[in-house]
Amino acid sequence: MRERTRTLLLVVAAAFLAAGVPPAARAQGANATLSGTVKDETGGVVPGATVTIRNQETSLRRELVTDHGGRFTAPNLPPGPYEATVSVAGFSKLVRSGIRLTVGSETAVSLALAVGQREDKV
């Protein structure tokens, strides 16, 4: 009887693994994802921009660089209030606060940079 139960448990475990759900996806249930696109004032994408995501309660930081399409993604962030800071040569630094992430959320933001050297807070 024990051998039969053990075999059944192994079959069930194998079925879950074969379902194709990667371990990272199963583990992120209590976390959130922040993604977005960085553009200039004309709507053109800005590749190579540094995006710093900071939890305003814990000061947890994640630094990313936008891809060729101006996109960034920060998965597995703990829920809470966040601030995104974007900087790249030739553009004003942008700080966007008030981004609230909740458990399991996938929040997208669009960030527009102005040409120049001032700091823009949104």
C-alpha cells in the first residue's frame, strides 16, 4: 500500500512539473511586476536609459536599462509604494513617484523624458 501511495505521489508531482509552469512563475504569487516604456517628448523610444525602481518604504532598489524598444521590466518586486527614476545623457532626469504595486499585479508605466539637463518630478 505504501509503495502504491508513493508511486501516485510521484506521478502527481511529475504531472505538475510537466505542466510547463516555470519555478519563478510559481514563486512570484506574493510579488508584483513593474514594466514600462521610456520615450522622448516626440514619442520616440529611448534605448539605453537607466531606470531605477525604489520601494519608498523599504528602500529596496532595482536598476535596469531599457532595451532597443525603450522597454524595461522589473519582476518579483514586493508590494508597496514605488518611485521610478529615469536618466540618460541628453535628457532631463525624470522621477515618477506614487506607483503602487499590489500582490500579483502587473503594472505598466509610460515615462516621457524632456530634452535638457533639469530634473522633472511627476
